[in-house]
Amino acid sequence: SDPVVAYDAANGVWLISTLALDGRTTRLTINRSADGSTWSTALVAAEEVVPQGIAFDKNWIACDDTPTSPFYGRCYLTYTHSSDDDMLAVTYTTDGGLTWSSPTNIGARPAVGVFPVVRPTGELVVVYLWEVQPFSIAASRSLDGAASFAPPVRIAEVEAFSSLCHC
């Protein structure tokens, strides 16, 4: 489920990320294509076995496609790490999706619905629903290619969602 696609201009490859469930194992998989028609078999970007439920959710992918950026060619896979109390995490690739970094926690918990945006300067901005009262749309940013993130910044309160919370 949760298929998302991005284009990596530096490596000339399309990347599709999918949430794959197999019993107690949750995987974030990547399929690659140079032409958008023929696709590779799935590669694993992240994997975790949990006693119940799922380990990851709400994955999204974005690539730094600005040639003057210090992180040109880096593609970021962001997701909710459900089995870690809904911590947001990011992993990245610099080789067109063949290998992926160890995950970095973004620092927002609990949160869901993570969307990465890469600015032309190489700055990575991650926007999400922060489930800390009051529920808000928030963002965290990285200036160092996802090695670290600044603390979350509230953008707007989401009052309607707060009344729906089952927590």
C-alpha cells in the first residue's frame, strides 16, 4: 500500500516506494526504473519485525534535483515509525535507490502523514500532522542532508482533528 513516486535527476531513475506487509514484517520497498516502463524487483529500504501491528506507515519520497545543491542526487524516504511511538524518520539514498542510509529520527512524536520537500538550496523541509495537543500542522528542517533536524515548528493548529482523537 501507500505507493509514492519520485524522479532522481542526478541518477536518471524513477523510484517508487511502497509499504509492504508480510506477517509480522513491515518493509519499505523501492522499485527503480530508468524509463518509467520497465521496473526492477523490489529493494528493501527499511525493514522491521514487530510482535503485532505494523512498524512503518505513511511513507513519502522526494529527491534533490537541483544541480547546484550540495545534496544533488540525494533522495529522501520519510515515514512514520509506528512501532517507535509514531516517531518520524528519514532514510536517504545517493545511488539512485540501490542502497539506503540508517534512519534518522526527525524528532517529532507522535506524528503522522509526513511529506518531504527539498528546496533548491538543499534544505530538506518535512511537513506533517503533529499529534501533540493542540494538534497541528508542523514542520522540521534539515540543513545537513538529513543528518540532523531542527526542533518542530507549529505552522497551524488543526482544531477539527483534535475532536476526533481516540487517544
